[in-house]
Amino acid sequence: MDSQGGITVRRALELPGLLGGLPEVVACADRLDRTVRWVHAGEAPNIASLLKGGELLLTTGLGL
């Protein structure tokens, strides 16, 4: 958890439930210590236009 009581991207990626899926960071690895504001699961090609910032996007990548 961060100092505000939230979870960081880095910590989320270390959770057994996510770690078991072999997560891959494909962008902004320098921002792993930011606090996650919301978690979304999505496969839509236009998913980026629906995000506002601070989200953790879970995807298989098949629809991208």
C-alpha cells in the first residue's frame, strides 16, 4: 500500500492472483509506484479512450 492507503501498480503485479497470469508491463515501467485509482478488465480496441488515468487495465491482449 502507498501512504494514502491505496495499492501501487507494482504491488498489484506482485499479488498471487495476478502473478500467476504472468503479467507483462508494456508501457511506462517507470510509473509502477503510482497508486491505482480503479481496475478495469477490457479487450475493446478503443479501450484507451475510455480511461481517465490511474487505472490498472487487465487484458489478454487478444482484442488489441
